[in-house]
Amino acid sequence: MTALLEPYSGVEPDAAWRDEVRRLVDQRDAVLLAHNYQLPAIQDIADVTGDSLALSRIAAESDKSTIVFCGVHFMAETAKILSPDKTVLIPDARAGCSLADSITGADLRAWKAEHPGAVVVSYVNTTAEVKAETDICCTSSNAVDVVASIPEDREVLFCPDQFLGAHVKRITGRRNMHIWAGECHVHAGINGAELAERAAANPDADLFVHPECGCATSALYLAGEGIVPSDKVKILSTGDMVTQARSTRATSVLVATEVGMLHQLRKAAPEIDFQAVNDRASCKYMKMITPAALLRSLRLVKDEVHVDAQTAERARASVRRMIEVGKPGGGE
């Protein structure tokens, strides 16, 4: 980690910290939201913990005037898009996202120019600028439904995640679908060989696999070949993982996503042994939202998120179209 990305530190998440955070949240008339990949202390102090789209929708429905979004920058932007009249704070504005950064508005405009008339479908894990250039957003839960809703004679440009795009193309059988070569570096690093090795060592375990993972195709291959029973392989968004954890009859589950997810899964179903497929799959940007960063943001009203009004209006339209199709479910 470079000096530029060194997280704010020096504050322990003890009882005094918790009391001060909650006092400041009340003082700021704020709702405190935390993504599933955040540090456990941040998840536990939040009013709501969940996936980015669900949190943004909760923020929009809240009667609070301020939203404190503990996540990465595009998530706070989405909250601002859906709540333009509210103050949105992210505890550390440097918390970016390798997936969102893999395509810019200029990149998308150039791609659209190469495919006139194509329908642009963008994963919700994108910047406001990209959402503004998009016809309809999608989540990992409704991406298949969104693409299937587009007339078959229309080309589809799917961005930015190549693994989610490949999953959608495989399920829909869509031939005129072009996929941007972007990825989340953390999810891409969870590979098929690791998954196969862990599955072989834990034959009774269910597999919870995020479709952004490099191992998603391998998971379906294992099921298709009968190496792992097909009913044990679940391709799920983060929000759907929590729902599935509460209903599965498995006693152990291998989880292929960012390791912060384990905290919510273990809280949802403490009797189940949840283990990471790759315990090194930790996002340094998510972990920049430290106890010190949260306290700084609340005390000093730092860092506020702004989205140009015209950009926000166009981006809001693509998000609303997404919500109208299928099951929006988890944001990612």
C-alpha cells in the first residue's frame, strides 16, 4: 500500500469510540450505512449493513438529512444519485474501486460510437459518469433478467465486469453481446484451481460464489461434471448470500468473495462453518474506512460526495430502469 493510500489510524474501536460515533450520528441527523465488505467494527456500529444498492435505497427512503456511507466511492455516489437533496459523506474519499475504475465515461462513449444502436447495460458497480452514459444498469442478481429483457435483434454492450458478463452471456445464450474486459482485482484473484482444491477437501460444503469471481465458471463446471452436486453450487450476490445462509441446510459453506462478507454470514447463521475460498481476498480500498476515518468524517463533516446535477439525472434514469426489471436484489 502506498503512502497516498495509507488509511487513517490511531483510533481503537472501543466503547468510548462507539459512544462518540453514535453521538455524532445523532447530532448530524445521519443514517450510518456499512457495506458487507467493511471491517467488522464498522459493520457492527452501522444502522444498516448490506450491499451497495440496498443501502442506497434505504438511504433514499430515510428521513435523515445526512447519509454516512461506509464503502467505496461509487457506492456513495449511487446514494447521492438516489438522494440528491441529502448530504452524503464517505469517511475516506480515497477509497476507490478497481472495477469501477476499469471504464470511464469517455471509454464508454467511444465504445458506443463503435456500435451505434446498441443497448448499454452497466453493472451498478460503476461511476456516476458511466451510469449517465448507460441505458440500463443491472445488479448481479438481475443482470440475466435485464439482458433478457432487451429485444434479441439489438446488440448489447455489457460493462465493466468480464466475469459477470460471461456468466450472463452463458445463461442467456446471447450472441450479440459484447463484454468489456474489466474486473475487480480482488474477485478476479479467486481462481478456479483454488475453488476446486477447497471443494475437494470439503466435499460436504455448499459453495457460495460471487459472479464477479474468476472461479465462477469453474464452479459451474464442477457442478456440470458432477464433481460437486449441482444443488451445492450457488452463484449469488452479497445480499443473496445472507439470505441463502439463513435457509441452507449445509453445516459448512465455502465462500468465494471478499473476506469481509464472512462477518455478516457468521452473524446470520452462527451454527454454520463459513470459510473463505481465498482468505487473502481482502480489498484494501474497503478497509480504508477505519474507525479513525469514520470519526474524522463525522467530527469534521468530511468527505462530502458531490455529483453534477445533469450527470445525476441521467444516471438516476438508468438505475430506475434497472429497478423496474426482474429482481434488483443485491447491489453486487
